[in-house]
Amino acid sequence: MKILVTGGAGFIGSNFIHLVLSKHPKSNIINIDNLTYAGNKLNLTEIENCNSYTFEKGDICNKNFISMILSKYQPEFIINFAAETHVDNSITHQTPFLNTNILGVSNLLESSLEYIKINKPSNFKFIHVSTDEVYGSLDAKQDSFTEDSIYKPSSVYSASKASSDHLVYSYFRTHLFPAIVTNCSNNYGPRQHQEKLIPKTILSCINKEQISVYGTGKNIRDWIHVDDHNNALIKIMENGNCGEKYNIGASCELENIYVVKEICEYFNNQDKNFDYMNLITMTEDRKGHDFRYSINQSKIENELGFKSEIKFKEGLSATIKWYISRLKDYS
């Protein structure tokens, strides 16, 4: 397989590259990343000299660059992870989200359509990696999001991802462009930027610094380990049907405060001389803070045989140990 990965120096993309090369070592992966603040080449140190891996620095908003990459490497698959993702940042600085998440995706689609018309690669697929946040917020009793749920984004981030989802589907409808959209729940695991809840809490515990939790901490997120997410993407890449969308989740709904306390409890078990629970401080809630996300992943389970395998407590413990071992790189 020859796979073009966009945003492969980021959290989910870098873990995807590691997983594919471990499962399919003869695959050829080309990673393009603009190395903005959330892209970290240290995420790929272990494979940077691998013959099956190539890195090209560049921006998906640069059409000449994308066209050159497609012509040079002629991939069979494009997996688009490239995105601005942090909701807090989208509240204060929306332009990067509109540029990368909408205009960048539009450019990828236009360049890819030209590429397949000229080169006619067999079994080509464009997989657009999106989020459950496009569906908006649920209350405690509402049914989980399905692929037919109405889009109701609450932030500039989720609105920009919703826009890109619609762009991808419009290319399928208009041009029969072989594309698939995936919407995944909250990811956790190694190589995640410290702005996110779990690594931020882990690093705060390591440094014995205040852990700020929005509002009451009762907001609910549906958690999935990044390796489970990427295993789902591999199944979609290999057997997913073009024109479809697939929700990816692990049926693991937890309150934010529960997740934070689990991390503190881990450190309490390691250090009996300090109570890490005392680091938790409740702060003013985020603007437009969605209350609950919940994914119904029955479609991908029934059609492609996907099943998440990593239990949350086991995955969280391994994630904490990973950050402790890599503290110098992720602090």
C-alpha cells in the first residue's frame, strides 16, 4: 500500500503511521505536515530512517505543493488528519481553523480529483478523519450519535470540521470521488499535545501544579484509545465503502472530573506523601461548552467487524507511564 498521510506529525496521525508500519511493514507512507505547534517530529523519531517512510514538510493549503506530492508519489490512499483541533483556540483565533479545516480540505479534494483523473490509480480512497463534535451536544438521556444524526456544531472548531465533512461528501455526490468520512469520539494515548485534558492533567501531576477543570467537571466525553481509532481507520481503508461515513467509538462515556481523578489516583498510589487530588481546581466554564458526546459505533462493528479492544483504565495507565518516560519531550 502507498499511503499519503496529511498531518502525520500530530497526535492521531503519528500513531496511525506507527501502527500501519507495525502491521504492514511493506507499506510505503508519505507524511506531509506543516509542523505547526501541535505537530512534533519527535513523534516519529523511531521511524524517521525507515525505508518505508518519507516526510515532506508542507501546507495542505498550498495547491502547488499538494499537486507536486501527488504527482511525485502517486498514492493509493490519502488519509487526512491535518487539522486545527483545540476548541479553546478556536474561540479566540478562528482564522487558522477556517484556513486549514475548510480551505485546506477543499484544496486537497480539488488536487486529488485532478490527480485521479490523470493517473487513474486503482482502488483509490480519500479518507477524511473528522470528529463527533460536528453533531453538537447531547443531554444525559438522549440517544447516542449515529451516522444519520443532524449536524449542530457548537464551536468554530466543530463548525469548520462540519464544513469539511460536507465538502468531502459533495465531491462524492458531484464527481463520484471515492471518499469516506469518519467521525470519532475523544482520543487519548501517547503523543498527544499537552493542551488536551489527559496529557495536561498528567503533566500537572508530575509537576505538582494546579489542575484546572471547567465548570462542575460533569461534562461527559466518550473516550477511545488512539490505537483502537487507528485500527478502525485501517479497516475502513481496506474495506470501507466510498460515499459512506462511519462513526468510531468505544462506548466509554465518562465525566471529565472522573478522568482527572483517575489520573490523580494513579499518582497517589505512586507517592504516598502527597495528595494529588488537592491539585484539582474548578474554574469558570468554557463558552459554548458541550455537555455530552456519545457515539453509536454499531455500523462499523456490523459492516467492517471493528471492535475496540483497549479498556479505559488499562489504556490510561499505559498512557501515564508513556508520558512519564518521555517527560523531556512533552513538557
